[in-house]
Amino acid sequence: MNQPVNQPVNRPLAKKTLGFAVACLLSACPTFADESLWVYTQGSDTRPEGSWELKLQNISRLDKDSGSYTFHDFRPEIEYGLTDRLTIGFEAMIFHHDYSVDDPDWNPMYETQGGEGGSFQSTQLGGFETTLKYNIFSPYKDKLGLSVGFSYEYRQRYRLDGAEIDQHSYVPILYLQKNFLDDTVTLAFKGKLEFELRTSPGVKEEEVAPDLALGISYRVKTNWFIGFETRYQSDFLEPEEEGEPPPTDYSNFTDINDLRLGLQYQWAYYAGPTVHFSQKEWWWTAGILWQIEGGGDASNPTVRDGKSWDEHERYHVGLTVGFEF
């Protein structure tokens, strides 16, 4: 019986396959979508259909201009690709506050828990958030990556001081992404506009809060990225307080006959470096952003020396670890 003759190797196909593999290795092309290269900014990628991602993120917001202030915002999140274009996500919020006030003339927002000269330390379940993200254009196939999203958020604890609240937020989101130099450089933008309905003892607030983040990242070697990120956050509101005259420059988005942005009570701008490392099944991102400048309305007593201190901190340190499966 004749032995089978070895078939010749299809050398052009083999060369193409090898070339593609080498190109992917050298370019560190993303095996999974939606890897976060920054602390706050996110690109336009959505997850592949049927894939999962677990993210463990903590952003530590540290120091004000007086006293001692530490807030760890820990958020475990799970994401799932419903289709290649549509991703759904759910995250829990775990807040840890540790602060004290030692200046009786400085009392921006600790009234509920610590008050003047007081302190507070506790770990609490802050709430939850669910998000949908839909991709319209791909940054790899089209001139500009574009996705839109929407999230609903419920909080039972106040982010700033851990006080008990009842808050419902409705948040449209815009994602933009542009890649350069064969995906070596990535530029991305994430813009949120938060519509918040919040009640706490004796206080009602209807707030509009823009939150804008812009990041650029450069792949320095296989799997390693260094970047730079900026973030701008502001609040438009005037609280309605029990026993006080009605506010005159309030925000309103629930009454279509009286839509108004209201008083810009505070704003701040942050900037700082980031670093990202990715493997096939996991990745991590770290960064630190300092408050560069802040301000607000003249009625805000915590705007000092070109910084805003009630809603903002001296610097933020972020670390996220992601697992793909």
C-alpha cells in the first residue's frame, strides 16, 4: 500500500498567517474590547457578544484644605456583551469615609455626620448603578469611534460625608474615541450629564451635574500604555431647605414648563498621569489626578485660593483591575 505523500506547505498562506500574528503581537492589538486606559475616561468600545468582564475599581479621594479627609469609592462591576454593539453593566458602590474637622470656621459639608470639630469613620453600602452602552461607529473601522449610553443610579449614602440620603440619578453618556499611528496612540472622551433628585433630612435638591473626562494614551511597548487624563466636574443647584425661603436660582428638569439650569454652585478641574497594563485575560489601570483649579458661586464659602473644597479634594488616586471571561 502506498504511503500518503506529504502535501506541500502553502507558503503564501503561512507567511500571511505568521505576519498577522506578528503584527498583532507588535501592536498589542486588544484581545478584548473596552479596556480602560484611564481612571475616569472610557473609549467607545463595547464588549463582544456573549463575553463577560469583571472590574474592581477603587478611587481614593484625599485631602481638603483643612482637617483630615479620606474617601475610598470602591465599585465592583460586571459587564456583559448582549451583542457586539450593545453592552450592559451593573455595579455596586461601597463607600469608606474617614475624616475629621479641626477648624471651627471651616464646615463645608460635614454637618450631618461630624459637624464642626467632629469626625466620622465608617464603611457603608452606598448604592448601585446599571448602564447600557451602544456602539455606533468603531474607532478601528471608521474615522471616529462613537458610542452612546444611559445609566440609572440609586444612592442611599452621600458620597461626600456618608450621610443617609435618597438619590435617583438619570445619566445620558457620550463616548468618543480616535486612534492614531496604527493604534499606538488613543485619544478618548467621556461626557456625562447627571440629572439628580436627592432628598435628605430637611433638604431637597434637584441637580444638574456635567462630568467630562478626556484622556490620551501611548503604547510604549507590548502590553504597556502610559497616558495623561483631565477631568472637569460641576454642579448646578440651589437646595430647598426646610424653614428657609424658597430658592430663587434653582435647577429644574422635572417640570417641562420651567426648565432651567440654575446656579453653578461649584466646579473643579483635575489632571494627571495614568498607566495601563493588559494581558489576554486580565488588565490593570492606575492613575493620580490633582485638582488644578476650582471655583463656584460667591455664596459657596468653600471656594478658597482658586480651589473648590466641598465637593472636591486635593487629589484622586485610582486603581482598576479587570478580568475577562
